Amino acid sequence: MKKLTNNFQQQATTYFMGESLLQLGNHVDRNRSVLVIDENVERLHGHHLHDWKKIVVPAGEEVKNMATVELVIDGLVAHEADRKTTLIGIGGGMITDVAGFAASIYMRGIPFGFVPSTLLAQVDASIGGKNGVSHGKHKNLLGTIRQPEFILFDYALPLTMPAEEWHNGFAEIIKYACIMDAELFDYLEVNREKALARDVAVLEYLVEKSVAAKTKVVLEDEFENGPRRWLNFGHTLGHAVEKLEHIAHGKAVAIGMVAAARFSEQLMGFSNDQTLRLIKLITDYQLPVAFTSDKAAVFDIFKLDKKREKDAIHFVLLEKIGKATTMPVPITDLQLLLQAL
């Protein structure tokens, strides 16, 4: 196990890299903690957690809403949680978002930590302090930025995922490669077969590279005033597609990255050859690339994007693979670019 402590502006977060879920009790007092897990985690891992206080909520992105937050808060009240109680979210990105948000507002804030159980949550959703829920057709419209006290990375947990969910996690890893790490892009190309076969050494390498990449950006820009916006590469359009098509986050981001690469060709002179290279990599990891959503409906969601300021959206574009930039693009220009897809 590797233990890493990152001193974010708000709160130091300790990463327990390669630690086992079974060792959670070594890092928190189980008598002063409450777990939040979904039905899938309860089914797969609940027998390891029988002597913990637990709140079990429904599974799925569609329940990432205030109703689920209220279930968690009701559970905290039932367990008589106080301001020193630690709330621990064990699960995928929905669970870490909901648990972090509930902890941020219960009694004006209690300590919390995460044990991400999916590849997507380990490489992205659990890191960086963004916690929140969706509202209507708008993803993550309600939320906070507040750092967990710890994140425990058990590399065995994602190995239980269905194949489709395994593939979803690679979208965020490909994103890091696109925006800041050309060598990681090369690694993903060369090690595709091992990665898809769930080679543990490859998984460990990819999780640690991804965690380091996101942490570096968040330490530089915790509250998203500059470089942290790069982490939204593929997400502006991806979030709209995700809500409209009811598809997995990774699939939606994959589609969004291809669209962003096309926009980068028009706005940044990004090479079409590089776009084709990105499309091949995404396809190799069994993720979709084709944009087929209703463009008017996507544009309606664009208009309330959190990265909008007045009549422009801070859109993440690529100068080249491994180097991103952010450009304020007028809403009217984005509408034209969208129509050209």
C-alpha cells in the first residue's frame, strides 16, 4: 500500500493506494462512522461490511438526485450521527457524489471519505472534491466543492464490474491522456489488450497515473477558475448526451471528446489525423464515437452549462494530443459547430 497526503486548500486528503476494503477499519473508527452504499455494492461486498452502520440506497445514475440525498440524511438521523461522525461512500461515482454532498450539508458539514468501487470512480469521480446531484435534465446542477478526508483505492473492487462498466472507465483515462499526457495516450494504444483483459498491473498503473493527473490539476486550481476546466474535456456535450440518451457517463464523454476534437479542428487548427487517432483509440476501448442526439435538445442543455459566462461557454479544446486549452466560445458559434457535426 502507498499512502499519499495532498494538502488541498480546504482539507488534506489522504490516498490509500492499493489498500483493501477489508482494511477500512484501520483508517477510521467503525463506531464513529456510517457507510453509504448502493444495492449493487451491498450484494457484492455487503458480507464484508456486516458489522458497520450502513445506509443502502438504490443504484444508478437516474437516482443521483435530492431524493437520494434525503435518504442518506434520514439514515444519518436514524443512526444519531453527530458532527464528528465520518460518512463513507463506497461505490461508483453516483455514491461518491451523493455521499460527499450529504456530508457537506448535514449539520453544516461532517467529515467524509470514499472507497471508489468502479474504474470510473477510481480514476475520476472520487477525486477533487466535487460533490453533487442532478436536477431535472441538468447534470450536477446542485453541489459543493469540499474535499474528503481520505480515499481508499482497492484495485480488486473494479474487477467485479460488468464488461460494459469496465469500458466506461477508460473514457476518463483517455481524457487525461488527451489534455495533459501524450505518453499515457501512447501507453493506452500499446496496452489495449492487457487493459481490456483487466491485467492488474496495467490497472494499477492507469489508476495511479490518473489519480496523479487529476490531483495535480486540482491542487493548482481547486475551485475551477483556470486549468481545472481542462478536466471538462468532452463533458460539455457529453453531459447533454448522457441526460438525453440515458447512456453511461463514459460512453457520453467518449462521444463528447470526439465532438470536442472536431471543434478543435475548426477553432484551434487541431490536426484531423489526430482526431482520427483519438477515434481509433476510443473505438479500440469499445466506446462509442458517433453523435446522433437531437441537436436542438443538446443546445438547450448547453445554454445552462455551469461553464457558461454571459453569452459564451468556456469550452475545452485540444492544441495537440497531450495539450488542452480553454476558450470562451460564443453560444451562437457553438450552435453552428453543433449543426456541422
